[in-house]
Amino acid sequence: MTHRDVTAAVAGVVLTGGASRRMGRDKALIEVGGETLAVRVAATLTAAGLAPVTCVGGDLAALGRRGLVAVADDHPGEGPLGGVLTALARHRAADGVVVTACDLVAPSVGALARLLAAAGVAAPDAGVVVPVVAGRRQWLHALWRPAAAPALVAAFAAGERSVARAAEAALTVHAYAEADPLADADLPGDLPSGAG
């Protein structure tokens, strides 16, 4: 396969609308070293060359006060698949949309560069390009193609709420090995040192 330059036409989206039940507070707004988790992830997407970078869901006013562009989730309370659908609906003209969780412990420009490189060699019909870490597909650090939206919308309308099941049943998936742990913070003990 030949490599295609996809960076210039790829948007970045940070999912900031989760309930954060296990964390006990809004993960997107937890500060680490003076920056919120959402700001850290959004800045990393920008540094990787993605544009525009927006947040989907959560406390839009609080995110805006921190300099982030945030839009309402079209499917609030329906989990990350609803956020992915919102992201794809907002960026129909993009070649791809990188959708990440807001709670990445150590957001990495290098990991995003490898994701974009994998997208550049993926088959044109691949609806999603997803890194695999320690045998697990990392769906909330993946590049989604807007052309995949109708199949995901159909799965969602049929009652599916699992990102993994919807993608694996409805899309051609391009998976690749990623060495970065891409760890997220589900519990207070998962947060990086200096979190407050």
C-alpha cells in the first residue's frame, strides 16, 4: 500500500462528557500541573497537527473558560459511541477524526504520529484505524473516517452502545500495534502525580 498524507485533513476531538462515576468528579476538569486533563489532551492533539480540535460534551462553559472549543454531545448520557457519532457529524468534510478520551494520563504526540502513519497506509475502506496495546484495541485513541458514520448510526439506532461491538460488527477495522501504554485515569489512584 502507498502512504497517503492525512495529517492536514484530520480533526481532533476530546470526549469530555463522561459521567466519571468511578472518579467521583468531572475527569475533564481535574488539574495536573496547573492544566486540566482535557486541556492537556487537546494541546497534544494540536501539537500533533490536528485541526480543528474540539471537545464533545460535559461542562461546556467550564471548558470554554479554559480556552477549549466545546460542543454539546448529540447523544448525552449514551456513552462514548454517542460522542464518536457527534464528532463524525461535526467533521463530515474531514478525511478523518481522531477521537480520544479526556483522561489520558500521558497524552503523546508520538503515539498520535504513529496513528496518523497507520491511517496513511490503511486500506481506503477502513472505517476506523485503531491502536492495539497489550492485545487490547484502544477505541478511544482511534482515527475514524466520516464515511463510516452511517454504519455506526445504524448500529446506534438498533440499540448498540459499545464502541467496540459497533465498530467490529459494522466497519472494516485497521488495527496496528502500539507500544505506548495509552493509559487512562478511571480511579483517583490512576491520576498522574500532582493531580488536584
